[in-house]
Amino acid sequence: MYSWALAQPEQPLKIAKLKYNGGGDWYANKTSLPNLISFCRKNLNINLAPEEEIVEVGSPELFSYPFVHMTGHGNVVFSEAEAKNLRNYLIAGGFLHIDDNYGLDKFIRIELKKVFPELELVELPYNHPIYHQKYKFPNGLPKVHEHDGKSPQGFGLIYQGRLVCFYTYECDLGNGWEDQVIYNDPEEVRQEALKMGANIIAFAFTQNQ
């Protein structure tokens, strides 16, 4: 049982961005998490700390965060110790959201096998609760940016009946959370992305209750 499980209701829950090795740009989308946190603080009944934090995969500090977000375009490498730490974190009640910022897919699938060699990423059906929190997404993930003409997909790692990792692919969800001036996305697209992000956070914080 870790710190968030022992937290008092008045203590804000913290969200962190995952820092990883391998050369990929873990630091991408600098405005995305701050904007998502702000949106959730306004629209969800969840006490979130107003600032994002950064945590390394292998750090014991990982267990301080009930929700960790990972993104990037390039290579990812988890050492054996990092994979074990991430596995222990997720088994203990943590939640990992991975957003493919285009180019992450072929690397992260290999690394997740180090974390849970016994599990396969499975596509979540559109009736999964993650799509039906405060905001309803009966057709699954919203499409923010077009790359290869593929439909967006939401995959999960399910450990002993609990969704421990949600992987958003061909969606660019995090880009939709960014400041509007960065990509000039229509506001309705940004709002859909933020609403889906809020659903992910709401689900992560309530699925064990």
C-alpha cells in the first residue's frame, strides 16, 4: 500500500510525466499535462495537484504518483531494474497512460513485454468504462491528428482483472491537450481530447473504489 492509498481526502493527488532512457523525447508536449490538469480541476470532482511532476522509470518516487503519463516519438529502453520497478508500481495500484506521439509504437510494445511478459496489449471495446466516465465516447478515442490514415485505437494491459496501463495509438491525444497556438487545432477537437483525457484520469482514480 503506497502513499496515495493512505492519503487524506484533502491532500491533492499528483500526476507525473515518465522520464525514460533510449533517446526518445519523453519531454514532448510540454503544455499538454498542465492543460489537462487544469481542465480536470475545473470539471472533475477530483482533488489534483495543480502542477505536473517528472519521475524516472526506475525511481522509488514512482510510487508517489497514482497516475503517470508517458509520451514521445522515438526509442524507449527499460533496463531490467526499471522494468521491475514499473511492474511493481502497476501491480501495487499505479496507473500508466501511454500516448503514442507518432513513432513510439514499435519501441514501447517491446519494452512493455519486459514489464509484463505474460500479458498482451488488448484493444478495449467501445463499451469499456474508460470511454464512459463523465464524458461519453461511444465510438472510442477521438482523432486529433492524421498520420497514416489509421483509426485511433485504445489498448490495455489488464493484470488480474484491473486495467493497469492504457495505451492510446494513432490518436495524438496529448497533442490535443497542448496550447491552441502550437498546432492551431479547432477548439472542438481540443475539447474532445481534453474530455477523453479527463475520462482516463477519472477512471484511473476510481476503478479500485
